[in-house]
Amino acid sequence: MRELGVIVRIEEGKGVIHLDSRGGCKSCAMNRHCHATGTGKRELQLGLGGRDYAAGDVVEIETPARSVLTAAFLVFILPLVLSGATYFLVYSMTASTGQGLLGFFGCFVLSEVLVAWIDKVFGRRQFFEPRIVRRIEQRLE
């Protein structure tokens, strides 16, 4: 996944990058209201990779597809798979739908805690972090 952004400022060897609004803003029912409330602002702080960038440079940012798919699996699929397996295990042991559902929701909550822990431990790793690919346009001085 690639996006364009503008380097707003350089802090401690990292660039603070303001990302362009997504293409869906034109056709969204919110009609850019999310930007007026501040929820549409997207900024990243990324390493510059030893390159010479300056505030105002337009850069292309890439998040590897493998990282996006891995994160989506961990957040959406893994909790459902674990919870479904728990439901069938509890149901087969007790023959009670109510206890199976209790096991499902209990496991779902625990798996969300597991996802939060995984994010805390592995979320800041380079595997998941977007990176600056190239400069599109240099600022004018």
C-alpha cells in the first residue's frame, strides 16, 4: 500500500509526515467533516533512512502488503478462529449451547487481550512500520 505525504518537520532524525486525505473523501457521506473535527488528520513519524529530506518535501510512503495482511489476520481472523474453536470444544464436552457461547465470548475477550499484548510487544517492529520509499517533489526555496 502506497500513499503520498508531506514532511511537516524533522524531529530527532525522524520526519513528521502529514498524509494526504484518502481518495474516498470526495464521495464520503461525511463530506470532509472528519477533517473539521480533527479525526481525519493522519501523521506519522518515520525514520528518514539516512537520506537528506527537508520540511515541505512530498514523499511516497509504503506499507508492505505482507504487513497489512498479517496485522489484519491478527486483529480480525485470529480472535474469531480461537473463539470458534473454543465454542466447539466446550459444546462437545458439555453439550450445552449456553456454555459453548460463554466459552466463545470468554475466549474472544481473552484473544483481544492477546492481540493487544502482541501489538505492544511486536507492533513497533520494523516489519509493521511504513517506510519512505522516495521523494516525489522537493520543496521550493
